[in-house]
Amino acid sequence: MVTKDDFLLNKDIFFFNNGSYGACPKVVFDKYQEWQRITEFQPVKFFQKDLIPALQYSRKLIGEFINADYDDLILIRNATFATNIIIHSLDLTPDDEVILTNHEYGACRNAWEFWQQEKGFTIRDIEFDLPIPSPESIINEFEKIVTKNTKVIFFSQISSLTAQLFPAKQICGFAREHGIISIVDGAHSVGQFPLNIQELDPDFLFSNIHKWLYAPKGTAFLYTRKNLQYKVKPLITGWGWGSKRELPSGSDYVDTNQFYGTNDFSSFLTIPDAIAFYRDNNVLELKRECNALLQYFIEESTKITGKQSLYSKLPDCLMMAVIEIPDKYETLELKVILLNQYKIEIPVLEWGNRKLIRISIQIFNKKSEVDYFLSMLKQLF
């Protein structure tokens, strides 16, 4: 049985915010520090002989976990890093259009707006209210907005701000039918969602392994379809580029983006241990319990807030959801009250004209904790 004691989290805090930075189990974190000690013990040997095979092994295991060829993956720090690599690499011009939704993560949207200033392309937003509509209705909205100048569709598989599951397979299929590049922000996907690259068939997809798959902070991957890998340019050009490159792996795509100088690669090398924790503790089964607890929280909280559920039907794969709350407190004010007075760590957000609380139920969260939170909501609302 997994408990909070298996993690490094403060035991005095009711932690409902796995969605922001994740939570690393002690056994995985120990491996992380072990790799750091190995690096320091014989750094020349480590970097020049041991590192590349170890990174390849991590890519191999995460590739098997998501049903992708490991040479189609590069290991990176986070979703924002991936977004910038992709936009930097694409040959977008002032004649081109990029479609985003109103559910995108702020840092990724910032990346698009920054590179829009650099390259001059147009961003067109497609807006979906809550609850999001059916997959068919979503595709119909994309049909309406796409033009001959549309080059990219960027969307979240599970949205960070609103915790909604978008029909990634249908959107990627739609993009391919129209000759449009599909980029999937899967920051919350791997570990929370049974991710299958071959089934989704995106052009690009990235995910944070540190959110729901238990790796240390700063562990993520970027998948790129083989026929587009030649386009991918490193944000930092270093020893992995050129005819005199050091530490070659056999793949230009991997080399140019994987090794650009001295760095702490330890978090990447814990990927096998994170996957082992996931499997050894039967997280697939525990996820069902988390989802049931999430549904319970939504049902009970609507009785307290008087607000309707923001889901037509909560997807049974999710471990994260949002509820709408009355406009009684400023968002920061409520977050501070929940943390300082009630020891509840949870994000309070504004999205459009709604105020939301986003709750994550990890495998260490128990019904008694959820009931405590609900009792605090009764006091507040």
C-alpha cells in the first residue's frame, strides 16, 4: 500500500497539487542522488563512457512505456522547453497561421507569442467553454477556423488550467487530413493517461515524466515523427552538432538536442526507476481509485458551492479535475487561506470569467483527506 510516507512531501500539509510539479517517491529520489554521486566519483569516465548508453536505456524504457521508437525521443527538462524547441525549429513565416485553444498552459502560450514576434506568423484562437463539447463538435470547430494558411494545430491532451481531456487522436487525424502539423502538449499525459504514440499518431508530442510518472523535477521527453526530425534545431548548439561531434549516439536528432555541454543528467537516468515504481505498485489499478475519489469530490463540492460540474462526464482516466467556486474571494487570497489556515496545498485559478480550484488526487491521497477539504469548503462557502 502506497502512502505519503513513501514520498518526501511535508506530512503536515494536505497535498492536492500534484499537477503543478509532481511528487517523487523516496526510492526514485534515492536513485537520483545515487546517479549524482556516480557522476562526481569519476566524472570523466561517466561523461565520456557511461552517459550515452545510460541515456539510451532511459529512452528505450520510456519508448516502450508509450509505444514509441526510442530514437524518436529526446530527453528534455519540461514542456515549456519542448514547446520552444518545436517553434524555434519550424519554418513559420508571416503568411502562416497557428491554431491554439483557450485552454493552453500560460508558459507555452508565452512561447508562441514570443516567437510570433520573431517570425511574424498569426496566432488564431479557438475557444471552448466548459464543459468542453463532444469530440465531433470539437472537430467541427476546427473545421470552421482552418484556412489554406494554417500550418500548425497546437493543443493540450489534458489541459493544465482546466483539467479537460481533449480528443487527441481525432485532432491529430484531422490535422493530418488537412496537411497541418499537429503538436500535442501532453505535459499531464504520461502516467495519468495510458499514452500510446502509435495510436495517437501526432507529429510532435511532449510530456513531463516528473508530473504523473514519479521522476525527479526536470524530466520530460519530446517525440518527433521521423520525417520531421531533420527540422528539429537545438536551442543551444554544442558538442552534439557537426562532423566533429562528441559522444555520438547514431542519431542527428538525438545528438544535437541531447548533449550540449556539462549538465546534471541524473534525473533522466532515473526514468527506469520511475517506471519500475509505477509498475511495482500497480498504479494502473490505484488510478481507478483516484478517479473514483475525484468523482466523489466533484459531486460533494457542487452541493457546497452551488455550482454545476464542469464535466459532462468525468473521463475515467483522469487524476486531476477542476470545480468552479463562488466569487467570494480573490484567487490568491483563497489560496493563502487554504494553505496557512487549513494546511491545504491546492491551486486556485482564474479562467475566463470563472474562478476554479484544481484538485489532483495522487495515489497517496485518502478519502479522509478529501472529506477534510470538503469540510473546509463548507466553512468558506
